[in-house]
Amino acid sequence: MNSMKSSRSTTAAFTELMMEVIKCDVAIIGGGPAGCTCALYTARSNLSTVILDKNPAAGALAITSTIANYPGVESTMSGTQLLDNMRQQAIDYGADYRQAQVFMVEFDEEKEIKTIYTPDLTIEARSLVLATGALGRKPTFKGEAEYLGKGVSYCATCDGAFYQESPVAVVGVTKEAIEEAEFLTKFASTVHWITRSPIDPANAEAMELLAHENVKHWVDTRLTVIEGDVSGVTGIHLMQKGHEETEHLELEGVFIYDAGSKPITDYITSKIIFEDDGGVKVDNEMSTNVPGVYGIGDIRNTPFKQVVVAASDGCIAAMSVDRYLKGSKSIKVDWKHN
């Protein structure tokens, strides 16, 4: 027994000696638009900054085929290219980008140090920014994964304008599904709203949606197959309750809100306070209840899941971090009005 304990202690000590330890002013967990924007600002402020990114090819922006509503960006730019540009810009200003999976964070409030653990390195930071986003639902419909970004979308606000005078489908009965379907009525020739259950007549938003002439409601119906070709989605198959055969619809876009997204927070300790919906609770400066720890982007579970909003969060947090580390009460601005 003592021999086993000794062996474990020796292994732990050896692992600690072999593991790289990085000390920095700012550690940012997450390499999406929120994290990269934050890193850009903190690095420009001469704060040593480390970005820890699980996978640069993951995340909502990385799987977006075309970005058409980000200011100053060509409408033909892909989400991957925009994210690559954001990341490189932060690196060019001095941010240290590491691809690593964070499995735990610890806060030493007495020493004001935040320790971040990954399998290969440990980060000891004076401030920490949580920007790991939200975990979207896994594709469950046949054809969903294959045509994601090619007609299958989870954001009508992002992609709705691409379907001018084209038929689309909205799957889901959540508040988000209703709001997104309402948005699509401004562009699509027909919005096929597919719900597994009847709609409560007391739901005013749903009744308002159904009042549109270009909305067709498929009640007690489930989506079974999304089909397409090299150009993208071409149609779907539906199964109505009580029917033996599927119904085929020709359309070009499928917007799925079958289940909501969940903020990625499994690595965060219990010291951080969360909102009832699972998002990290922050104030107007993106500060959490732990001094020197901030939450930005979709980890807040904001209903406004847009790249420009995530970037704004990153900017706000960066200026808050700068003020926190320098013990200043004022925020540094990029310009002044004379």
C-alpha cells in the first residue's frame, strides 16, 4: 500500500516537473470571435496574453459558410476565414496562441492568481477571460450534418437574407424558433413551420407568426430527412402523425431549433455564479463575481448570438482587464473628442 502511494507521488512529481508552466497577465480560454477580439486589445495594451483554444475549426463562426452581416467584411468571406484573420491579428500584436483543452481552473483570491490546467501545460494568470462559447445540439436529422452551412442553419438572423423569395423550413417550437421564423417571413417566399405538437392559442408570438400569409404550419409533424446535392439543400421529407408515407417539400433552407445550446462551463469551479439558464453571470463590464475573471460571448447565453456582439464583449472585457490589472478607475479610449 505504501509502495503504491509512493509510486503515485513520484509520478505526480515527475508530471509536474515535465509540464510547461506559463505565467501571464491575461489568459483567455476560447479562440472564437470573443476571445480573439479580447486578445487583440489586451496584447495591444502590452499585457502578456495567452489564448487557449480547444479546436480552431470548432465553434459557430468556424462552421458558417458565408459572413454577410459583419461590418467591413466582404459578403463572400467565410466564417473560417474571418476567424483566421481575427486570430492572426491577435497573434501579430503579441498574443500567444496555444491549441489546448482546458479541464480545470482554480482561483487563489489571496494571491490573485488564476491557474488554468491543460494536459500539457499550466497557465498562471493575473486575470482570466472565459470565452468557450456554447455547445450546440448534435445533428440528429439525416442530412443535417452533411448540409450544415450549405442550406442547414441554426441562425436565421445570420443567413435569412440569402433566401430571398425562396421556400425555407423552420423546425422547432421554442421561443427562438418562433422569433427566427418571424424574421424569415421578410425574405422567404414560404416559411414551412414544422412542430411536433400543437401550438398553445395563448402564445401571442406564435399566433402572430401564423397570421403571415407566407407561413405554412405543419403541426404534429417531424422532420425525417434533409436531402440535397453539390449545390446544397434541395428538399426535406416530413412525417405527419397518423400518416403512413412521408411528405416531400422542395426548398433551399432548413433552420433547426429543435433544442437550445448550452454554455460550455464544465471546467469552471463552483466559485463562479451562473444565471438560471446556465450562462455565466456578468455585469456591464463582463466581470463575474470573482475579481479578475470575466465572461464573454455565448458562454453568457445571451439571446443575441452574433459575431459582432461576441467581438463587442471581447473589447469590453479587454478594457476592463486593463483597468483591473493597472488598478485604474478609468477606461482607456482609442480616440478623444475635442
